[in-house]
Amino acid sequence: MTPRPGQGGRKDGASGRRETASTPSAVRRPLERTFHAPEGPRRRSSAVPPGTTDRGDVRRCVPDRERGAGSVGRATDAARPHHHVVTVTAAAKPGEAISVSTKVKNASKRKAPATRTTYALSTDTSAGGDITLPGTSKVKALKPGRSASVKAAVVLPGNTPDGSYFVIACTDAAKKVRESKEKNNCRASDAPVEVSGDIEGTLSGTLTFTDVGASSTGLWDTWNRSAQATVHMSVSGPRLDEVFASTGSTYTVNGTRDDANTAPGCQRRRSETGGGTLVYTGNPYTDDVQGKFTKTDLSGLGLLVTMPYTAVTTESGCEEPRTTTSSSMDLNDITLTQVSRTATSVTYRVSEFLGPYSGTSEWDSITGDLVLTLT
């Protein structure tokens, strides 16, 4: 069952009586990561300009006509090899080399001279105002209709900002070969490369849990429960493989559940108390708090919070009055979504939550904001 955004559901048995999801049988499990790639940079208009033919995602320019050499008053329209950037490395860090494969074809009726290809990073599919990449690739002379594959390893500058970039390959960027059209020498990769450096920062904030209600048919007649988790975690390591380590996260659990319908004159009360430090040792099967980014642009966050507590059940006025004590835990799978961002911080807010085994949460609401501060 999928919870309503920002609100948990209530799990009832077939009889309609309220069941307790926070039971000793709840088993911890590692927080699973599901990535959703952010939308890539918006491509510019795909309208085909005059003098071009559509070749899918990458347009290949074709001269309006083949001109003879030496026309008076015109630049010589030399044969030009045309690029198609086939593949690029999907993700890399600043300072790392990326692999770029291009296919170069001479679509003219004359031999294309040897030239060199330069590379740049662009937030869109057009050349201009881009991040220049060091190094060039040599393209051999091509006979009419012939093509060649060119592979290059280019290094990203160490100060490349995180983001999604297209790789722009430009033939004869120095314009050593004169031609009538000098603006059709560059082509963009079909897919972008995701550039991101290691993450260093802290995650902090407070989450509040509430559950208040009454039922004439449930396991409990009335209940009033609350909890609070104060999160302090360090976040470090390469993006998509970062480590969330708790550095003093704490919690409290308090509440009661009452049942006056067990038998005539018999009343039953369950008191729940707990608190202390959320245990973290780096073992996902025993840690009380775990975190993972759910989106590659850090706009989504998943948090698994387990809060152990002691439950004392007292029966009074019953045929056999008694008091029993048991240990239990409250397990919560919480999704948080970015609500604001600056150059050095991201603020997340609870958007939905689930109980054990991705079931319905017993809490009516879980609210609060967490802030990722990048250092």
C-alpha cells in the first residue's frame, strides 16, 4: 500500500481491530537505494534549419550545393568531414578522464583534408560559452563517402562544477580550412555525462512522530503516542556511493494505549517509553539510523529510523490482574524531498513514510525538515 504524501496509514486486521506494527518481530534491513536520474539539460529546438538533413539526435549539416574552387568574391568551400559523437562516459569526477567516441564522415564529393578535433563541455547541445577540455584528436584525410572512428580520452578540469554536460566535438576549430559556412563544424553527444565530485557534509534536523485516536472496534479503545528523532549524521565519499554515519543521533518514545472492553470491569493499559542514542556501527543490519540519496542530483533522501522502546502492559480489575514487560521497536522508512537549495546546502522535508516491510505506518504523521550542509 502506498502512503498518502506526508501522512501514514493505519493497518487494521480483518476484524477491524487495530494491529500493532511496532512488534518485536520487526526485522531491520538495509536501506535500499533507488535512483532517479534528474532531467537532463533542455535541448534547443529540434527544428531542422535550411541546408540540413535530420539524422536523429545529432544533425548533420550538408552544403547547400557543391561549389567549385576559386569562385570570385567567395571563400573556397573545401570538403568538410562531419562529426557524430557516438558515446561518452556516463559519469566522472572532476580531474578524471572521460572517453569520447566519434564517427567522422566525408559526405562531399571531394577528398577532405586531415584536421583536428577539439572537445568541450556544454550545458546544452550548442557550442559557445563552454568549458574547454584539454587535448585534441587527429582526423585523417578522408576520401569522398568514407568515414572513420575516432576515440579520445579527455581530462575534465579539476574545478569543473557538478552538473550534467553534453560533450561538444568541433572539427577545424582553428578555422584553418576556409569554407562558406563556419558554424556547422560542431556536434553534441547524444547523451550527457554526469560530473560530480566527492561529497563532504553533515545532515541534521528533527523529525516528530504523532499518533492519537480512538476506536470502538479496534484492539485498543484509545491511544496517545509520540516520538522524536534528532538526526546528526556525517555524509562523505563519492556520489552514488556516499556513507551516512550517525554522529550522536538521539530519540525519545512516549505513549499509552488503553482498552476498557477486554471484560466487564477489566481495564488494560500499555505504556511505551524509550530513548537514548540511535545506535550506529556501520552495519546496515543492526544500525538504528541509515541514510541514502534517492536521486543523483541530491534532491531526494531516504532515511531508515529504528527506535527501540519498552512496553509495560498492566491489567487491573480483571479476573487475574497482572503486569507484563516486553521490548519492542518502531521501524520507519521515511522519504524526504528537497524544498530549497543553496550553493552549500539542501533542505529536505518529509514527503511520505512506511512501516516495517514497506507496510502501512502506525503513525498518523511524521513531520520535520533535515538540512544537508556541504563543506
